[in-house]
Amino acid sequence: PIVLVTGLVAREDRIQGIAAGCDDFLTKPVDAEQLMARTRNLLRTKALVDELERAENVLVSLATALDAKDNYTRGHSERVANYAEALGGAVGMGRADRKNLRRAGLLHDIGKIGIPLDYIEKPGPLTHEEYEVVKQHPRIGFEICKPLRTMAPLLLLIRGHHERLDGRGYPDGLKGEEVPLPLRCLSISDVYDALTSDRAYRKALPGESALLIMRQEAGVGMWDVKLIDVFAESVVSKE
């Protein structure tokens, strides 16, 4: 709902009111034309926000349908979203950042809609050419989501979920501090779920084995070992 407050309001109270959820203020005496103009503007804004939210919901539905097409990835995005949100909470992220991690988790693989399903479901190793095609899915997802303004906080997460601390990830080769904490949370969540889920080319690993592999990889610079420890203690242990 749109909240528009009228009255004699001090500047400090205006700031507090907006922070508390008011959309606009009018001071008395209220000008009827000004009131109508402000109301129409707020209604237009709400209609645009609703439209953007509907568009985002369509993308989430597409991502869920994409997961469901492959028996090996069914539920993957939902689990990654749950893991990433929980890990964000465990490291002290605020509500908005945790929400964005969840949204990004649901959408991180949306770019696979542009990848041949035969490559995704291939029971053996990909050829170099096939792997190069699959590696394009973060870029494709980024381009799909970029036109929606509500997606702005998610774009780096969607584009960068295969980046690594050692700079050998893709598509941009981010390294060290170039990989922000939310992106590290999403990547760790994605890797853990991939390792603990059945794939066309291997069976799921037990959680302990997956964490051991991830810690070994962290030892050569791929992941944030401290974050893996938090993930193990605060997320995996509560499954």
C-alpha cells in the first residue's frame, strides 16, 4: 500500500517517517492539485514496481522449470538459495543482503536456458568446446536479468557465481578481494550442493566428503576456508 502523510512535519520527523515506510509527505494547508499530482505519481510508481516484481517472478519460475527439466538438478537453485541465505545470516549480513542472496540463489543458473541441454546432461566429461559453451551461462544470466532494475543488486552474484579467489574462475577472472563476501557465500553454497547432489557423471557425495574437498580446494586458494568453516558449523550441521 502507498502511505502518504499530511500535516505539519519537521524535517527530522520526515526523515524518520520515510525510513519507517511512508512514501511521501504533504504539509498543511494541503493544496488539492498538489495532492492529486503526488497521488497519481505514487500510483504510477507502484504500478511500475508491481510490473517489475511480476517480471522477476516469471524469471524465478523459468529458473525453477529449468532445474526441473533435468533429474540431476531438480531443486538445485532452491537449495542454493536456502544455503546462501543461511550462510549470509551466519556471518552477520542484514535482512536486505540475505534477501538478495536468496533471490540470486534462485536465479544464478537462469543463463543455462541458453545452453544445449545435451551438454548439461552429458554423462561423461565435456569436450573443451562444450565446456566453453557451458561457461557462458553466467554471462547469459547476467544479460537476461540486466534490463530489470529490481535485479541490480543481483547482477554481480548471478554473473560471478563461478568466480574463485585465485582468479581462475569465470567469466571475469575476479581475484582475492575482488570477490565480495556475498558472492563468496553464493559460490560456496553452489559448490556444496553440486557436490552433494547426483550428477549424470557421478553419484552424490556425503556432506563430510564434500566439505573435505572444498577445504582442500581452499588450501590451494580457490575458496575462503574460514567461510567454509562457518558454513559447516552454522548451515550444514543444522540440516
